Amino acid sequence: MPRETWHDALWHSSPPGSIYDYIKVASFSIGPDGLIDQWSLRAEELFGLTAAQTVGRDPVDAFMPPELRPDAHRKVAEILDGKEWTGLIPFRIPGGNGAHGVAEIYVMPTQTETAERAALCVVVDVRALRRIESDLAASQAIFGQSPFGFLLFGTDLTVQRANRRFATVFGGTAETHRGRTVHDYLPAHEADRMAEALRRVLDTGDAVTDLRITGSTPRSRENRHWSINLYRVHGGSGRPIGVAGIGTDVTRRHLAAREAAGVRRNLALLNEAGHRIGNSLDLETTARELLDVTVPGFCDLAAVDLYQGLLLGDDDRPARPQGPGVPSLPGQGPARTPSAALRRVAFASAVSDAPLSGPGALVAVGDIHRYPAASPGALALRTARPRLIEGGGPEDLVQSTLVVPMVAHDTVVGLAQFSRTKGSEPFGERDRAVAVELAARAAVCIDNARLYRREHERALILQRSLLPPGDPEAAGLDIACRYLPGNAATEVGGDWFDVIELPGHRTALVVGDVMGRGLRAAVAMGELRTAVRTLALLDLEPAEVLTALDEIARGLGAPGGSQQASRAALHSRDSDRSEVYLATCVYAVYDPVTRRCTIANAGHMPPVLVSPHPCGPGEEREPMPALLLEVPPGLPLGVGGEPFEEVEVELPEGALLALYTDGLVESRDHPLEEGLRGLRAALADPVRPLEDVCDHVLNTLDTRHGEDDIALLMARVQGLPVDAVGDWQLPREARSVGRARELARAKLPAWGLEGLLDTTELLVSELVTNALRYGEGEIRLRLLLDRTLVCEVWDANLVQPRRRRARDTDEGGRGLQLVGLLSAGWGTRRTHRGKTVWFELPLPGAAEEAVTELSAEQLLNMYG
């Protein structure tokens, strides 16, 4: 040791911290006369006697009980003769309670400066020694036999002591680790963390628990994980003398926790996928939803390819996967066949905007491509099994890729690629299973979207096929119509409209809406539309048409038809109506001769009527307000139980009547009342061309919401001119037949219909004769000219004639047969005060003309 260091160490003062702080060594000396001549302060603390009480006294008399004093005097004499002695002596413990203790005393002979013999006595309380012995034994047992690594760091943060377990893990013996630092065992960044924690514990005294440290051992380069607990160690005087550290290897626990965290993460990912994938019935949207779930939660890059045939609605796409044992022709087997055409429909990346390359060339979203034969993508599509592609070149961003076929109902619909970049954890078996599950869920949703789209397209085709083609024509009406289906996200609805020509140049206007959506609603709409046309041709009143239609609607959802549905309703008022098709409908019949319109409503939107503004020559026309016709709404079709009422209104020349479905005036953002006000405002100026009025209504109202189908039917009144109508009353007498022929012969030349004189005269006489023979009351004859010539004969009898085959011996009964053969059509209808029998003849030059001349065979058939 250098002299300067020795000198400093000799004279430098520092707080005590040795073993003597624990055992409290006391001392006193015995002079040549056998009496105590010096008494230390520690002796005063141990024995409870001051120097004044002990100096000059015989130590035997001072400490020994009387029975031990003879032996004690002999021992003192021996000591003064120069003999050392060590033993135990009893003493009275200070405190005044009379308790005795045992002290261990070491007596050493000494000499005075005059060469006289004396003695120095060193005394230790045996209780303190035994306590130290037990503490050392316990410390040694804990330190040496602990299954955990144990280090004791000094105040300079170097290892002062290491236990056997630590030496076993890091090699060497316990002594070889003395003087080392944490940087000798751990990587730099972890050693810095550990050293900082040691310094903080030493400075503050605050323990550190479960400090996680990662490193390796000399025996294995694999990363190990330790949990470190640090606490400060103090000497007997309370002075810090270092830091103790206990380390536990938690590598298995870390791996188990990591495994459990991975399982929880995957379960959360699958749960999220269940909520987020399949919310749309669009194929591309579903593919993007899959990538929204997986990037970046599961991978760094991902892409989805779907079969081009599936996207185009072609069901002849590759269906079932092929196994390795599928036979094939030489040179044409599955292994040498590239995949079918696929389209990249979605891509997502958490690290780059570049398209995912995978095992092939770059493919951008929207591109159509094929996977080369024997490529992982082609093999995955062919076998329906996922493929793991490990890494790429040194400059490749991707370190591993999972190529997963998307299989739904044993059918491959596409391919999903999941990639992780370098620096991320490579895919494992658990990741493979999760990827397969995610791809399968998305595939089922995509296949459902495909089936929905196919059903939607078929329903739309069905619905459009049932609507009138173009703008239908009607006598005395200018008609325009519009139909807007809902958007692709909504199923096809059950809205429909129709324009039906009725006898007497009358026209039935129909608008209806089947509640519900999809193919079943479209089919129900078709059935109801067909039923309406059938009922209309029976020439029933509007209220009767809706009553019959209500029975039909109730029978659509019942296996046994309307009668079975009626019985079920009688048995249970609360019966399940989930299979009952409910529909609303408004049915109006317009007569161009009287310009009157009869309307019945079954729970539908009220018609809107706009009357023309009366103005004189040169006056500016002002817009008239649009009115909602007060037609009793009635119950929807399919409910039953209530009769329908009808209202008759007169429509002036130029008036506009609008029928529509609720999709035109109601949406999620616009309530019904607001929509009705908007419709009335849009119809306030009906003077413009009717087609322009339709477009103006659709552009003004909120018709782009796509939530529901929209049907709009508009009719502007253009009544038959007065000179196009011939109307006469005939008395009930035989000469009325001749009078009817004369009236017809006089009217037709004025209309330029000389070519129809004979046929019309013959058929008019037949109808008037039947009215005289079988009818009641006065007879009314009416001729109407529009696109065809219509003749109507009315009488007060409600019994309708029917066509029958006359027997050979019958002198009559062939009139209606003759009418049926010579006319383009004929029929009967009931009125409020009787019946009307009518026939219709095409005008000369029409595309289809009725047979105006009977052949010999037809005449023979009439007469048997």
C-alpha cells in the first residue's frame, strides 16, 4: 500500500460497521493486587456497574456468588501467575429484576511497567454471540441453499458475494464472481437498466420488485428472462453497506404468458372479425373489411384475390378443390395448369403503399391475373390448403407470407395473402390456424354476398319484367311513369305500377307496394299485379277489386290459400302473421267520357290532384295548389276484416293526377310530412310537358337515398272530344232496333268509318235486340271513338248475358256468337243501375283488324 494511502487510512475517521457493533465487547483490567484497576464504558453497559462501583474491588467478590468464590480466587491466582483462561461467568443483568446472564470472558496475563503481573479481561454477552451464530447459520442456509440466484453488491455496485445457484447458471465458483459488475453478465442496454436500478435502491432505500431483465448465459445463447428483486442491506448501526439482489428465471412463465397473450389476441381478433366482416352484401367491401381487421393487428401487409367469374356473376368458376390424387392427362395435370383468372379486389399495408408482390409480379388493386402453375398461390387454390412462404431476397421487405385459400361451402372463392415484414415475429402454426379461420369467415360472407347479388339481380329482372314497358297509352289520358330501384346495398322491393285498359275506353291506374324486400317480395308483387289485371278485366268496381285482392294477399303466405288463411284467422286472433304478405295499393278507374275518376285505397299514399288554373285569353296562368285527395285509406291488403270505400271525383280538362309509393316522399332523413309538402310544391306547375314534370319531381325530392324503391305514375286528363261520343236513349219498343241501326249508320260516316258500317250496324242490332228481349227499363246506346270504335248498350237488368252454343233446332241464341266472331272483343259489366254489354272494333288500317267477313265454316259452326 502506498505510504500516502496507508497514512490516510490510518488517520481517517469513519463510522463503525464491524462485527463489534453486534456483539458489544466489554473490557476491564486487574492489577497486581488482584483488584480491578480499570473499567470500560462497555463494561458499565454490560454489567450495569459504574467505574466508581468496581475500581478497587475484588472481581470475584463483585461478580461471583458466594458458593463459587473459592474456585474463582484460585483461577485469578493462576492468571496472575501468567496463565490464560477462557470461560463462562454468570452476572446479574442490569435492570433491577434480579435476572442473571452468562458472559464469555477471555483473560490474558499482562505486565505493568515495573514488571508486575496483571490481567486484561475481555467480556462478551453470550446471548449476543448465540444470536449472531444463529443469524449467520440462517443467512448461510438462505444464501447458500437458495434455488434462486443471489448477489450481494457493495456500495461501489460490484459483486461482493454470489451464491452457488448463481455460479451454476453463469459458470465458475462463487469466489470468481467477486468484484464483477452487471455489465459482465448482461447486454449493454439491459446492464444499464440494472445498474440504474441498483444505484436508485442504494440511494433511496426503496426496494425494486419484479424488474424484468433479458439476457443469455454462457451455456446457452438463447434469450432468458429473469425477474429481479433488489433491496438495500444495512449494517448493525443502520448504515447502508450494499444492495442484495435475488433473480428468478421466468423464461417459461414468460413464454406461457406470451402464449396466453397470443391466444387472447387471436380470440379478440376473431371476435372483432365476427363483428366487422360481413356487414355489407358487397363482395369488394367484404374483402376490404377482412383487411381492416388483419392489418396491422395480425400482419403488416395483406391482399385479397377473388375469382373473376365470381365477380362477374358467372357460377361456372372453379368449384371444389382438387386433391393430390386427382387423375389428369399427361402434360395437362393440375400441377401444370395455371390458376383461373382472379382479380385483386383489396390491398392493405401498415408499412408501405406498394402493392403486395408475394411470390409473383406486382399486382395492383383491380388487376386481373393468374398464378403460375406450381406457384404457392396456384397450389393453395387447387388443394384448398394454406401455404407458408418463408422470406425472400436480402432486399425483400417481407420475411414470411401465408397464402390462404378462401373456402365457403367446399368451394374456393378466392385467395388471401397475409405477410409480415422483417422485424416482426414470423408466422407460426397458431397464426396459420387463425388465418384459415379469418379467410373462411370472409369467404362465407363473400359467398353470401354472391348469392344475395344473384337473387337481387333475378328479383330486379322479375320486377322490371312485370312493369309496363315504356310509357303506356290510355284513352283520354297523357301518361308518364318512372321507376327507381333501391341501391345495390338494399334488396329489391315490391313496388309496382300498372296502366290497364278497360272497356269503354276507360283506364285503370294502379300503384302498389308489397311490404318487405327480396325475391319473395318481388314474387308476391308479381302475383298481386297479375291478380289486379285479372280482376280489372272482370270490370269490377275499385272497392270490389281491392276486396278480392285482399283475399288473394292473405292466401299468398298460407299453404292452403286464402280460405285456409281465413280459417286460421278465425281460430286465432293473435296468430303468427310472419308469412302473411302485406301490401298497400291504390286503384283508380278513369272514364274519359264523363271525366270522372273512381278511387279506392288500401293503406297507400293518398293521390295528388292538381287542377288547371282557369284563365282567359291573354291572361297569365298562375300555378294551382296541389291537393291530397281525401280517399279513405283503408287497411293494407292481407289484413282483412274491413271493407274498402271508394271516392268519385271529377277531373277537369288538363288536370294532373299523381300516384306514387312511399319511397318518393319518405326516407331516413326526410319524414313523411316533409316529403308530401315537397311533392305538392314540385307539382304546383303542371303546365309543362308531363315527362318534364316527372323529371322535375324526381330532381326536387330526395330520391337518391336508395333506401326504398320509388314508383311514380302521373296522368294528365285529356278527355274525349264531344264529337267523338255518340250517346242516345232508346225506348223499350221493337222499333228501337231499327232506330239504333239508323243512329250508327248516321254517326260512322261523320267519323270517316264507312268501312265499318255494315259490321257495326249488324252488331248494334244484336245488342239492342238482346236488351229488348232480356233486359229491363230504358235502353241506352253509346258509340265512342278513340284508338278503336266501342259500342255500349245499357239496360236496367243486372243479369249478365253469357255466350252459349245454340242447338240445331233453336231459332235464336246466336247473337252473342256473332258478336264474338265479328268484333275484336266484347264483354259485359255491371253498373250501379244495371249492366252494359259492349263490343270493340279496330279502326281501318290498324295493325290488328277483327274478322269482318264470316267464312262458310264459321257460319256452319254457328248453326250446328
